[in-house]
Amino acid sequence: MSNIKKEIPVPDVLRAGVAKSDITTDENGAKVNDPLFAKALVLDDGKTKAVIITMDVTAIGGRRISQGMLPDVGEDFLPNLRNRIQKKLKIPGFNVLVNASHTHPSGPMLCNDDEQVDRTFDAVSRAMENMTEVKIGSGVGHEDRITINRNLRLKNGKHWTIRHTNPCPPDEEVESVDPVDPEIGIIRIDRMDGRPLAVIYNFACHPLFGDSKGSVTANFPGVASKVIEENLGNGAMALFLQGAAGDVCDVYFKDFNRPRNIEYLGIMLGLSTLKALSEIKMNKPEACPTAAKLSVISETVRLPRRVDIPERIQSLETEQGKLLESLRFTSLNFKSFLPLYIKYAIDPNHPLDYSYRYMQSEKTGSDEFPAMDSFNRKNLEKYLKNIDAMEKLARIQDDIATLKKHQTINDESGTSVIEAEVMGIKIGECVLVSAPLEALVEIGLNIKKASPLTHTFMAAYSNGYMHYGPPAAAYDNGGYEETECLLAPEWQKIYEEKANEIICKL
């Protein structure tokens, strides 16, 4: 009989730690509704380490490319943070994913540049100090009540984007609303005794404005995270990971009848996440050998800059000229238009006087009332068409200015391409794929559909920023995202192929 003992393989164990830092502005006089955080999750399966950082900011490194429109996080932030993590914590810099929630500023939101790096690094460092063995699970929730695709499909096939810089289109011109992605992607991370440690929840939304007072706020994703954390207890941390939300806004975005209420939206998102979270079955390493596996790939692609801007501007200027020409021969001004419009709206059949006056006029063979009505209706119709033209002109003017700005940005770059990092992190049987831009809903849905894995989540607004990423087929639709875009239509194929390639490698 042999005395050699057969070794039983020990399953891989995943370890994780979390921590957060307040990164809110230190400026005196800043109105702060709720603090902004950099939250860090460190993962280690014994062979690979990865860091996922979620930040309550608009963009990661968007200062220069936006010409100061998104001023808070500079281009040096990501390389400086990664270099420090790699040097001091021995985690490869390209194993660090940094995602922006895309909350929008009413003014300065964050502490200064050096403090941003210091505080975020501190969160990662403290997360490493608190590592513990964990088990994971992934799943999806559903929330379709708080978002709407802001690109309205018109009957002429074009898009009109819901924005506060231009009016909404006439109701009679709107054919349909484009889709949203209602999926909440969830990665649940529990301690081995079952107590929750962290929740990553991925959702495509666009937290544009917080409140009517212009306060600094993490917006409704911040509220949702608070709801999740308070319900889970045990010091659990909720990390919101922004999705493909370039053409999404909240359903109350252009509501002029009530104050902004981020609490309501955040509570709905938080509760929907908790509902799905409770149904996720946790994987055990001994039962599922891949449950504790962690792998990371980061690669760079070169996306072409667009070259069609002069033609787009010329087309808009032609349309603008036609609309301006249509304003000629206007008789009414607003002072004369409004009372007439009200009269003809109240009683289209007898707008000028009581009905008996019309009856009496008809008896006497007079056509004064009908003739005057015909004259007034033509003037009212002309004025209403002018209003419609004015609303279209407002949008065209904004589009022309935006295109000229982006032409300048592309010209000053001195290159025909933009380098973009595409990162994939596989945690067990779930994968996260990044994009350094505001990807539109269709892009995110394409990535999910093409993935062979059950759970694939897209982390847009990650590891860089280069404005919008619309589908190639949408460039002729005239939506805001196609206008506020630095990239040529070919970017979509290059990005999606690289993202799918990374998923398959993982």
C-alpha cells in the first residue's frame, strides 16, 4: 500500500475590499446638496488584481477635449492615478477601470487636481487594507420608468433631441420615441458568511440636472446608492457604473410644472436594484471553478475623426436660409397675435362677436364677419408658421455653433484619429466592457447581444472622454449626439469589433 497522499486541489478564492473618499469641492460658498465620492473596489484572485473606481463626476479627462466645458477632471488625472497605484500598490495601471457617473455641474464640483488623485488613491489604498474572502453572483434587474430616449423620431425620418437649448418639435411632427435599455446589470459581492460587501450596478441614464437651485449633487444615482447601502447594512458599498446613455435623459427632464426631484428617481432605481439583488444566487468556488476567476484585458484602438463637418454646416445653413425667407410678409406682432389666437381658440365658429351678430349679418346679406375671419385666420396661420420656423432656427443655430466648435477641436488636434482604450474585466461568468465616450443605447445593446456570456455590462464614460459615440446609421438623422461628435461613422465598427474580440479573449 502506498503512503503517498493524494493532494486535493484547493479552489481559487476571490478576495475583495472597498473604500470611498469624499471628492467634493472645498471652495467656500459652493452649494452642496450631497457629497460626491470616489468609490474603490479592489479584486484579487491570487493571480490577477483589478481595481474598479466609480466617481461622481461628469467625465474622466474631458477638460481639454471639451474646451473647458467639462472642467473638473483633467487629462492628467487617470495616468497619474494609475502610475501611483502601480508604483505603490503593485497593481498594473491598465488593470484599473475608472468610470464617471456623468452627473452634470452647475459650477465647480470637485476638489483641486492634486487632491482628486490623492483622495482617490487613498480610497484604493484603504480598500486593499480591508481585503476579505468573498463569493460573487451576477444578474439583471429592470427599470423602465425613469428614462426616455431623448431622440424623438420625426415623421420625415430625422431626429429631434430633447434639450433645454432648443424647443421640442411640434407634436404633429413626432412619429415615435427610440428605445432605452431598461436593464440593471448587477454584480453582487458577499463576504463568505453571507454579509454583503459590495454591489456594482450598471444602468444607462443621464443625470443632467440635480435641482432647481444649482447645487452640487451626485444626482439620482447618488440617491440610489444610498438607498441600496442603507437597506443592505453591514457597511456594504454600492458602486454605480454608468452605461451606454448618450441618447437618454430622465422622463422629467423638460418638465416645467414641478421642481426637480432627484429623490423620486433615485429611490425607484435603488429599489429596483435591491429587488433584483435579492434574487441573485451566489456562486461558490467549490461548486463553480470559474466563480473566483478574474481576468483583465486593456487594448487601444485608433478611431477616425470625422471629415464631414463642412458639408453638414453647409446643409444646415441652406435650411436656415429657407426658414429665414419664410418669415417675410408677416402682419401680426405678438401683441396683436395673442388676443386673436385666444378668440379663435375659444370659439372657432364665432370668434369676433356673439353668435347672434353672425346670424344677423347673414340675414342682411353681409359677408363682413366671414371675410374678416378669413383674413384673421390667414394671419394667425402665418404667425404660427413663423413660430415653428423660429423654433427650428434656434436648433439649427445651436447645431451650426456646435459643429464649428468640433471642427476646431479636430483641426487643432493635428491628427486624423483619436486613441481610445477598450478594457474588459471578467469576474466569474460576468464581463464589463468599457468605452471612453458617451455611447448611445444602440451601441450598448449591440455589445450585449454579441457577447457569448450570460451577463455582459457596458461601462461607458470610462478611462477617458471623447464626446458622443452614435451609431454609423444615425449620422444623417440630425440628432444632437451626431452633431456633438468628433468621430467618423466608421468608429462604431472598429470599437464593436475590438470589444467583441476582448470579450472572447476573456
